[in-house]
Amino acid sequence: MDEAVRARIEETVKKNDVVLFMKGNKSFPQCGFSSAVVSILKELKVPFETVNVLADPAIRDGIKAYSDWPTIPQLYIKGEFVGGSDIVREMHASGELQKLLGVKDEPVDAPTITITDMAVTAFRGASGEAEPDDALRLSIDARFQNDLFFGPKAPGDIVLTVNGITVAMDAATARRANGLKIDFVQGPGGAGFKIDNPNEPPRVRALPPSELKDQLARGEKLHFIDVRTEGERALANVPGSRLLDSAYEDELNALPKGEKLVFMCHHGMRSQAAAQRFLDRGFTNVWNLVGGIDAWSAIDPQVPRY
């Protein structure tokens, strides 16, 4: 590794008690793994600094060599390398991260959750290979992604019985689970478990082109926002959309936070980032056009591909 790069990394690690080398920054993470660690640190209310490796390829490669760790993000606490996203999440769930940060881990009450009769029937049908002492394990990570599986109870678990089903979870999950409902429903793709969690923060939702086309045809009230360049818009355009310039952005910022915002770009990546910015500003009904205008062209031949 270049010695100048090593010196920059060492200086950053030494002068900050908690520093996260990540994609993006604490205000705008640019990958899910980085976002998960940022969410955990914010939840613990500890001051921390971030280094955006996307802004500096030398640091991006250098931190991997410096830590002897192949992936991003990477967390350092008091000069010591802690690990990446999976390790941080595991340490948070066990309480080890809180101890390392000197954060008092407050006792957690057992949450109130609901499991419907249909879900109970499905769980009992799926538990044939589970060990006799296994419980239904519920996991909710910092991004409020859920996992359900049968497995052994672990030390420190919060265990409760719901509608005849023994449920086990770690303390971090319990903090996010109060009021959660687990159901088993039929959907277009077949039957499956459905989890409703009132604690989940708003997130950017995916909108397929066919559904947006139907909504526009019905005259549904929404703001259809094109985040491409003027040059791209001259090549192809979806009627009803409007280019996001500074004047339009000011108009959007002044809207009630519950207004429906739908973002579009060429393939869906830039629009996802733009949608996340508006979500961070407090908007709660934010959507991203799946596949962008390129996917729209597949259902509307009048819109050319480029």
C-alpha cells in the first residue's frame, strides 16, 4: 500500500473514536450494508465520523489492505478494527457492540406481537424438521428486514408464547417488534407469510411500469419526477413526467409530506438515489419506477429506447 495513503488512514482512525469507512456518508448511504451500520450507530446515539470511499479510490483500496478485510463498510472503534456489516449487526444483537462503545444497554420488555391462526397453521406445517426445543426465531435488522426460521434459543433471548407458538428474538429485534403482526396470505405469486410492523420507517417503494401506467390513466394524483438530463429527455420522454430542475425541486419541497412522489431515470438507479433524498426530507409516500424509462419502453412502444 502507498505510504501516503496508509498515513491518511491511520490519521483518520486515530483522531476519531468511532469512524466508518463506507459507501456514501451518514446522511446519504449509497449501499444497503453501509446503511445498516449507519442505522445501528444512529440508534445507539453515539457520535461517529464517516469516510466516503466512493469519493477516493485510493482510500477505497487502501482501507481493504490496511484492515486486511475485503469488503466495505469497515468500522473502527478507538483505533481498533471491529468488522463489516454482518459482524456489526451480530455484535449489536448480542449487546457486545454497546459494551465496546460504552453505551448502557437498557433492559428490553417483551414486545406485544400477533400471529394469526392461518400463520400458526403454516408454522406448524413447516416445523416438522425442527428440534423439539427449537423456537420460531424472529429477526428484524436495522433496515427493518425480517427473517423467520426455526432454531435454538440463545443466551439473552427474549422468549414469549404467541397463539401457542414459542417465539425467540434478540434484544435488538424486540426493540423493533412491538405491535408486529404475522399473517399467512394468498398473493399473486402464491401463499406466503406477511409481516406488518408499525415501527418500520417509511422507505422508497418499487413501482412497476404497468402499474404506473394504469395510475396515470386513471388520473391518480401523483408527482411524476424525471431525474435525467435535458439531453436524455430530448431522446425519450414519458408524458406526464416533469424534469427535476431547481425550480421544480423547490416546488416539491413545499408540498405536504404525504404527497405521492414517483421518480424515474434511465434504468432506476439515479431515481432511487433521488427518491431516498426526498424520503430523508420527511416525505412518506415515495416510489421509484422499476427499470426506469428503459422498462417503460417495453410496455409503450411510442417511447424509444436509447
